Amino acid sequence: RRRGHLALLALLAWIADYIRGARRVRLHFGRGPRALPSASEASSRLARIVARCPALRAVYWPTWYAPGAVLQFLLVGLHELRAQLMRSPYHRQTLRLRDGARIALDWVFPDRTPGSSNGLGNGGPPVCVLLHGAFQDSSSVTMTSLAKDLAAQGSPVVVMNRRGYGGAGLQSDGAPRLALFGFDEDLDDVLAAVVRRVPGRPVCIIGFSCGAGFAGRYVGKRAEWSAWGQPQDPELAKPGAAAPPAG
């Protein structure tokens, strides 16, 4: 009977801790000079994006069997091991960069649909360019899982393996170059290759961990290519960034 009481107390403590971990998503906007037209437009655009993303207004309920950060980290590790054992979902393309270096682009295409080639006709959902984290590559579960989910929604997806990642090596015509957060000109070449392979689509750049830093830096420096700077839907700007002209 004592053990039953202890088990009940443990269960109640776990339930209380689980409920305490539930949080409503809170969005924090910058406090810049609202009087500037650009700041007002950005604020209105963010409000429209949030209005169309219910997940940004919902309550976050942790996974019941991994409610804490440590357990979730261990769970990601288990998923990572499973991803390494599963069959790769990718079609690999080797891209030669402007300095002669070669990197691997790993593609996941939507299922074939009538009237298109693997769902690659003009128009439709954007092409999603995924940028992996540090010490990862396209085979990491953070990339394979997201790539398959996005492709299931109709978006062609390509994971850019940065220099030295994905088994591509560091060979180039000059001295080898390597950077944890990547090189902007490499992503220029990748986007040009994406436009050639899947023309007529907007491009959405999505980064994880270091890849998110890479993406943020890139779109800040290439703001003139943003779809938000182009003629747009009055309700909501196109998601992602427009790719540079192919060349």
C-alpha cells in the first residue's frame, strides 16, 4: 500500500511538471522607430504572417514521454541513430562552385502529379533550400525529417551541404576554404542552380542551428532579392526569398 501511495505521488508530480512545461507561444517584436514607413510595413507583414500560422498562437504541449529538455535531447539522439540506418530519401546533385570547389545538393521531390514532372512545373509551392547545423549534413534527422515533410506538402526540397560536409571534400582550384556558417557566394551559386532546375518558383531558405545563422545573415545581405520587395499579394507577401538570376 505504501508503494501505491508513492507511485501515485510520483504520477501526480509528473503530471504537475508536464502541465508546468506547457506554454503559449509568445512572439516578441522589435521596439524600433515605428514612425519609419519600413518599420510599419514590416510590423504589418509580420502580423499577417502570424494570423496565417495557427501554430504561432497555440499552446505548446511537450511530448508526454519527453517533457523536459534533457529527455528531448536524448530523443533527438535516438531519432538521429534511426535516420542513419534508414534509406536515404535524396537524389544527389554535385554542384561546381565559382572557385572550382564541389558541394553536394541533396534533393527530395514531391510525388509525381498529373501534368508535371515530379511536381516541378511552374507555379505552386516554393522550393525549400535547407541549411544544416554545425557538425551535421543532409543525413541528419533535422534535415531528412523536414525535407520529407515539406515534399509531402508539394514543395521541392534541396539540402545544401556546405563545403566539407556530406562527403564532398574540400577540393577546389585554389586553397581550400571552410566556414562553420558557410559563404554567401556559395549560396548564390546554389540558388542559381535551383532556379535552373526548378524555374518559375519562389525560393524559401530554412536554416537549423548554424544554418539559421547562415540564412539570417544571407537574407540580410541579399535583401534586394527578397520576394517581399517585389510586387506582392495585398494580403500576404510571398514566403521566402527570390533567387538571383541564373547565370
